[in-house]
Amino acid sequence: MIHPSYVDLMNVVNKGVEEGEEPVISSRYSIVMATSKRARQIIAGDEPMVKVKDKQKPLSIAVEEMNQDTLRILTDEEKAKLEESAEEAEETESTEE
């Protein structure tokens, strides 16, 4: 059996969700998509957010990041807010120059 399991990862990602709220992740597919996206970022040169074991593959690193709760999956609303904040910061920065 592979550790951590999908259920374990879903529990880590959804641990801050209150009773009655919609979970951040509700399917195995979402776990696979999130970890594969993070693995591609690592391959592209992003630094791992966890201690890497010798010869550990990018997907294994991404799964470990999710299991240790260092990888955060954003909802569409959270992503939009972050993008908006980044745009505002860029505008402020360009007007100060």
C-alpha cells in the first residue's frame, strides 16, 4: 500500500474545514491534479518545501509536501483574491517609480 493514502491526504487538506462547509478537496482526482501540478513546478526549478531524501522524485516530493501541510490548494475565490492583490501591488510599485 502506498503511504500516505488518498484518504490521509484528503484529511490533511480538509482539516480546517468546518462541519457543513464544502471541503477544499472532495475527490482523488483533485489530489492527483494538485500534486502533479506541484511536481511540474519542482521540475521547472521551484525549491521543494520539505526536506528531500536522496534520489526522491518530484511527484514524491509533492505528495510529501501535501502530507506535511506545506502545500496549499487554493479555491477559485482564494486564487482570484491573490491575483487581484498581486495586480494591486504591481500597480502600486509602478506608480512609486
